[in-house]
Amino acid sequence: MSAAAAIPAACGGFRPRAAEEQAEVVANAAVNAEYRHLVVSCSALAAGAAPGQFYQLLCPAPPGEAPYLRRPMSLYGADPAARRIEFLYKVAGAGTRGLATLRPGETLQMLGPLGQGFRLDPAWKQVVAVGRGAGLATLGPLAEAAQRAGIGVTAILSARRPELVLSDALFRARGATVLTVTDAEGTSGPAHVERLLRGLMAEGRCDAFFTCGSARLLRVQQSLARAFGLPGQVALEQQMACGLGMCFCCVRDFNIDGAIVQKRVCRAGPVFDMMEALP
Amino acid sequence: MTDLSVRIGGLTLANPVMPASGTFAEGLGEVIDLDRLGALVTKTITRELRAGNPLPRVAEVTGGMLNAIGIPSQGVPYLLEETLPLYRRWTPPLVVSISAPTVEGFATLAAEVSVAGVAAIEANISCPNIEEDGRAFAMRAASTEAAVRQMRAATGLPLWVKLTPNTGEIAEVARAAEAAGADALVVANTILAMAIDLQTLRPRLGNVMGGLSGPAVKPIVLRQVYQCARAVRVPIIGCGGIATAADAAEYMLAGASAVQVGTASFINCHAMVEVIEGLARFCEARGIARIAELTGALRQEEADEDDLSWVSPAP
């Protein structure tokens, strides 16, 4: 979100901080056996998203189904200059089945950007991003933001099989080191990932953790972060209805200084302090 | 230009459109200009600190959704110290929705929220998600009258009473609320409902039962507004499945003086603004000078051919 968007308009005019609009589909094609890549053309406000923020998409109805609520979808790429944003999604239910029917030129009602994204501390030199499943898409925009901030990234990307890894090319294009771990190769288990992380920490390549998409990999990073006093951020998923903090459907429990506190993922998150998250 | 203002029990609203309690928070102000609304209505608060219901709290169904949020509440101090100052930046009157487990609790809470910055109280005596088996005060005339009478004695603010659609006695309940001193009735809360997941064979809501809202409920609640409007003289605020100006116009013709838009805002943040603009166009197209003239203007005598053109859909 641009800094200007938060400043009230000079002449009392209303200035929204999230855009609700009909975006135009530019591309919507499969990238592997499970995921599709959606690119839409939208307003500058909608395209001005930070990594980790999300959008609410009003998915068109696929044949024989009628999704009613909008679906939250994390940002995969934003280009404010070209006024474009990108999503990576897996066809899993009525909403994403509807999304898959969209063709270039068609419109998609969309609200965003929403929520709190990842924060990069300029003091960090090297960070680690650990993702699996939808987390591979959610972590993607970190690659460019870190490069712009002069922060090096090692991405550990986990999937069932090598051909299902996503975002590896994106991270490499932004100068990141990519380590892929897969179930098929027997490298994705928490013990092996912990060994990889300990190796990176020993080399001074982990000033902070960024993670999304795996509860057991979150636990590994939490225990390492606790043991070595390192910070971390996690992007969490939750079923949502409104996406704006109105309905209180997306609450999760967090550990805040030993007390269990409920927070709305859509407002307080979706990116949270990794140490507060309860996997 | 049509005069869009309406009178709701001592309060004048710039227009008849406001959010339904539970579907609105300040976050909507990041997307639409809240100063355009007729009123703002808070999520229900209780004196007790409540965590809310187990997840999942929402389930999508045909034509709408089920919810069993369970009124998470941070209590009265939070309302006074955090919520009310937050809403000072907007001009529409602020309506505070309250709920309590007992008649006495309703009265105490009504007194506690009767402070500067609160324009009216909406008494949620109809939430299906906080009492066992979906029970609520508004299911019976006697319990409605008891709760409203005590609140009436406890506050000088306009008192709106939100009724439940989960009763066969809605006209009697409406009369009881009016007799006990309600300034307006909100008709209605959600319809008690449930859904089952056929993969897991589990209920689709953590609370098992919840409230149905969205377009699916509109014809039912519209009928209840009609029944209540025939039973009482206090203004009625229609609430149930309103997503468009046409929906709102139907509610006003059935007897509502104002409307609340809830679930529709979840999929279209501009729904309330579109309802306001559409109602204005509807009135202008028919030469109606004051929107208040729509209230109860349902025609029930036999129509001849010329009359039918008047009731064609809104542009």
C-alpha cells in the first residue's frame, strides 16, 4: 500500500485504502498438474500491494455450482506500474473451479489489497523463506521485495514431487538461493529441513524466518528461532467471509506472552509474528 | 431530488440504509465512505467477555450463508474506550447493539451504553447462537415484553428491538415490544438453520446450528415485516437478504421505514451505497418526493392494466 493512500484527502473527499473493482483477466493458465496462474489488470490502488497481503475474489459460478462468498487469495505478484497483479491457485472447490473458467478479457470482481503483509527489517542481511503448498505462492512476492531491500534470500521450497514445486524460478530470478525438498525424494521431513536450516544459520544466512503453508515446518522454525533468538514471520490461512474484520469468522488462537488470544487473520494478519502462532 | 431522510423513533436519518449488526466494522470504512450511510450499527456487545463459538463459524449454502459466530465480546470498557472514540470520525448516528443472558442484564447494559456518542440502542434479543438450542427472548411475547420493559426503564436513548424470525408469533412479539416501550423494531435476525458435510458426516458449523442469511431469506423476512407493520405503529427496520435497491424497495412497500444490509456487504462492499443510489432513482423515476412515502405503500386492491406499469422493476 502506498504511503499516500493512508493520508486523508485534502478537500474532504473519500479515499479508499482497498479497491473493490472489476479487474480484467489477462491470463489464466495451468502451471503444473495442480496450480493455475491468474494475471489481472486492475487499478493502481489494487496493484499497490505488499508481499503477504491478500485479496477477496468473487469467483464466477462454475457449471452446476454457485459459490456465494468471496474467496481470500494471497498475492503472488504485484506490478503497480503496469497495474497488474498475479495469483497462483489450486483448483480445490467451487470457488477455484469457477476461477479456472475465467478467460482473458473477462472480468473478476475483486477487493484488495487487504491485511498486514510481511515486514522486512533493513538491518537484515540474509533471510530464509520456507514454504509448502499454497505457501509457495504466498512467499513468492518476498523475493522481489527482499532484492529491492538488498536482503539475500534462501528459499526452501517443499512439495510432494519435484514437478509440483512453485516459485523456484521466481526466487532464482531475484537472486535467491533455492533449495527444493520433496516427499518423493525423502527430503521434505522436518528433521531434514531442520538440518538445512541449521546449516544456513551456521553460515550466517538466517537473520529471520519467513514461512507459510506447513504446520510442521513452522514448528521446526519456531524451535530454532526460540533456541537462537531469531525473529520470524508466518502467513496463516483461515476460512474467511468478509475479509475486512467484520464477521469474526477467521479467528485463530495465538500465544501472546503465555496467554491464549484470539485474533482475526484478515485484520491482524494474515502475516503474524511466528512465535505467536499456534500450529 | 427525492428527500431520502426518514424518522426512526425520534431519530432522523439522512437516508434509510444502514448496516446490519454483526456484518459491519470500521474496516468497511477503508473501502466505502461511511458518511454516506443513514446510520452505523455496531456488532453486538455483551457485558460478559465472550470468546465466541468454535470454528467453523461460517458455512456457505445455496443463496447465502450460515453463521454461528457466537458474539465474541470484549465488554463495556472496550466499547467506551476503544469503539466509541473510533467512530467519532464519522457523522451518521451510531447505534450500539447489545445482548445479555437475562432481562436484568439487558437493563444494566442498556444503562451502561447510554453515553454521549451513542444515538440509539439496538437490543439483540434474538441471536440464535448464544443460547442453548437456538432459543432467544424474542421467540415469545412475554419474554420480549419483560426484556424491553426493563431496558426502557434503564435508558432514555431510542430503543430499537431486533426480533427473531424463529417464531410463529411474530405479530404478538412485535406488539409486546411496542407495548413495553420499543421505539422501533428491527425485523429480523437470522433464521435458525444447519448444514452437514457429506465428506466428513459432521455439521458444517462448529456450533452445529446457526443463522441463515443472504438472498435465500428475503421472501420469508419480507413477509414478517409485512405482518409486523400491520401489528404495530412504531417504525420497522427491515433486515433480511437485502442486496439491491429493488430488495430495499420491496421491504419499504411491505412496511419498513428503513433497511439494514448485512451479508450482501461481504461480497459487495458497495452494496449499501448502491441501495441508497438505487432507491433515489426508484423514487425519482416515479415522482416520489419523499422516500418515506414508500413505507407501507403496498397496493392490495385489484390492479387494472395501467397500474401494473407502475410496479415494473426498478431501472
